[in-house]
Amino acid sequence: MVTKTLPESQKMNAQNSQQDSGPKQMAELKDVCDAAFQGFCEYAKSKPETIALWCLGIGFVLGWKLRP
């Protein structure tokens, strides 16, 4: 059985690329979350009655289930 090993320079490049992708992924996740929150805020401004009813319903269910 023959196995190939990577030279040290390629190993270091692979490790560096994995370390660099973390902050990029966090930035992308933050952008997605910001866009989703902004979309939700716009929806809430256009249909406040719907959001109020959802909040009332969720509060009712949580209050019912979390009662001591």
C-alpha cells in the first residue's frame, strides 16, 4: 500500500487556509443574520397586527407550558 504525504510547505498552506476561513465564515454569518433581522423588521413595520398576534400566541403557549 502506497501513501502520499504532503511536503511541509503544502501542509502549512492547508493549515493557514483553514485558519483564515474562520473569520470569513463568521463575517458571512453576521451579514446573513443582519439581513434576516432587517427583513423581519421591515415585515413587522408593514404588518404589525400579524407580529402582535404571533407574540401573543407564543407568550400564551410559553406561559402555559412554563407554569410552575
